[in-house]
Amino acid sequence: MDSSRRCPLDPAADPVDEGRRLRAMGSLVPVELPGGVPAWAATDLPTAHAVLGHDALTKDPAHWPALVDGRVPDNWELIGLVRGAAMLHQGGAEHRRLRQLVAKAFTPASIDAFRPLIEALTEKLLDDLAAKGDDGPVDLRETFARPLTVRVICKMLGVPDTAVDQLRTHFERLVIPRQGDNADDIGQAFTAIYGALSALVEDKRREPGQDLTSALIAARDADDRLSEQELVEMIFLLLIGGHDTTIHLITSTVHALLSHPKMLATAMESPDADTAWTAVVEEGLRYAPPVRHILLRYATHDIEIAGVTVAKGDAVLASVVAVGRDGALHTDPDSFDTTRPTNREHIAFGHGAHFCLGTRLARLEAHTALKALFSRFPHLTLAAEPQRIASISEQGLHSLPVYLHPPTRSAVREEGTQVNVAAAL
């Protein structure tokens, strides 16, 4: 890989501009990750599918010589995203073994069973927002998107909401890396998370429930299909993956709608609300995906993709933003258009063996949240232009300040439609 041709990937760069530069270079292009780490990046849908679905590209970092021999150091700022015992970092049979242990919790029927909870939580959070009145701006990320998604995944796992709150700084250190952190910073984050989640596991062993964590513990203790480290890291992966990117999806889509009032009006005035808001969610996933780049796959032997030879041991990623804004696939790709026929042509949830297990849950939460939010607060407006998170792996907003402008009476639901929130929770 010629270092002079590599395009540097900068967490602080504008993701759309970066995606445009990558696409101009080709379908599979040489890039440089922070720290001078070389990789290849797929920039269009066919190439991304080829990369994410290729049998010779594994998520197992044991096949990445640069990591094994120390050229990628332990204090690399992205190390938490490429190394570990969870299924995210496994390939082949090991990945299938771990995924099968949790797959039943994410079947359509299992996720649909959470619909009443999601709807009740959404209404309760909107009630809380309405009670604040209209005296000033509120941050929809912290008051709405985050508590909704955190409470749902914690309910699924059977862990207290406070588990996320107490570990938030450590979670963000690993998921949204910061340049300049050292090995001690990374190690302390891992140690704090592992210790707290290990304690939660022991609590669940003593008092199991009808939840995913208890099921995983039972699998671990019954026939040793799961090591203790795998158990703890699986809970970590599900806890983070179950809320973090969905927060970005909800807030970024709200921002896009407020910036494109015609599309918001189209959704709100549609005679088929469910179909309209489904289209909003899909366009949000294409236009401002929660994941910026899907990291990383490693070639187990020399292969050719899109006319490019990827050598054994090379690292490969897929640029989600570049794929979503590809003008060869999407007409006027930089516009937010919920009516476009290609809005499902994206890789926001990945592709292939590692396709996101939580896809249905994320779509359900976003659909429910967006539809209810604008139904309750149809005059919602931005209070300030939000700041983007600087991250290689994720794309999202630090906050989303808005004015609610809630109607005084129309927000009150008709008699007989009031959700029994206490019962649902």
C-alpha cells in the first residue's frame, strides 16, 4: 500500500466532505487511520457488500499482523473498537457460536414484544418534556433520545439504568476515542467497565430473572459454552450497541427534519403515518448514519476486490457515509428526501455475517420516538446549531437543543387512549 496515496481519516473532518474525497479516489481506496495506521476503505455499495460479506475478510484481529507484532500499540486510540472477546471481534465459527447465544432475543417476535414498553416510555418522556413548559431550550439528546434507548436495553438485559449512567465516561472513552489518551487511560476504562459488569453478573447469578443477562449466565454455567470474559464483554457489547447508535439515529434524524421542513411536513401530513415515518427513519440512516466507518476486517490471504489487490494481513473498512451519499446510486444524494426510492440502499447496519442484531429494535425505537415527538410538538424548532461528535467510528451530535413550543391542549391524548405507563414499566 503506497503511503503517498493514502487519504487520512480525521475524526474532526466533516464526514460528508471526507466521503466525497474517498469516492473520488475509487471504489476501494487506501486510507490512513489515526496514528498512521494503513487500511483500505470501500466507498460504494457493491464494494462495501463485497468487503463486509467476503469469506477471506475476518473480524478476528489475530489475522492483523500490525496489531500482533506491535506496530499498532496497546494505547492506539481505536484499540477498544478492534480487540476483545466479544462477538464483534470474532470471525467464522467463533462468531457464530457467540451470536447464536443471543440471537433468540432479537427475533422479530421478541423485539415486537417490547413495543408497548417503548411506546409507554416515549409517552412518559414526552409528558416530562411538556411539563417543563416553554421557558427555554431543552436538549433532546439528554432528555429524550438517551433515556428512551438506555431504559429499553437495560430492561432487555435486566440491569439497572444506573449501570449505563455510572459507566458513561468509560463507555464514551472506548466508543468515541480521544486523541492523546495513553495506555493507562484505556486500561482504566476497561478495568472500570469489566469490574462493574462482573458485579452485575454476580448479582444476576444470585437473583436471576426473565432477561437476556440471566439467559447468558445460564448458558455460561450450564455447559461452559461461554467463558466468563466472553460473558462480561457480551453484556458490554449489547449494552453499548443497544443504545449508543440509536441515540445518534434519533437525534440526527430530528436535526435533518428540522433542517428540511418540507420533508417534515410530508411525514406529518401523510394519510399513512406508519409508512411515512418508516421512510423518515430509512432516509435518516442513509443521510446521517450513526456509524461513520465500519471497522475493521483483515485479509486471511491475498484477494481482489473492485480491481484492487488486498494483501494478506491488510486491514479493510467500509465508509458508511461515503456509501450513503453515492451519487451513482442516489439522485441528489446530499438532500434529505424521504420520498426517494433508494433510501434503503445503505449499510448503516452493516452487511453479511456481522449484520447488526439490533436492527429491528433500532428501527422500532426511532420510528416510535420520531412519530410521537412531532405529533406532540409539531412546532419544534432548533434553538442552536448542534455540534458534531469527532469520531472515526460514529457520527452523531453532542447535544440537540430545541424549543418545544408545545400546544396547550392538543398534546393531551383523547380519553381512552392514555397509556398505562406504570403497568408497562
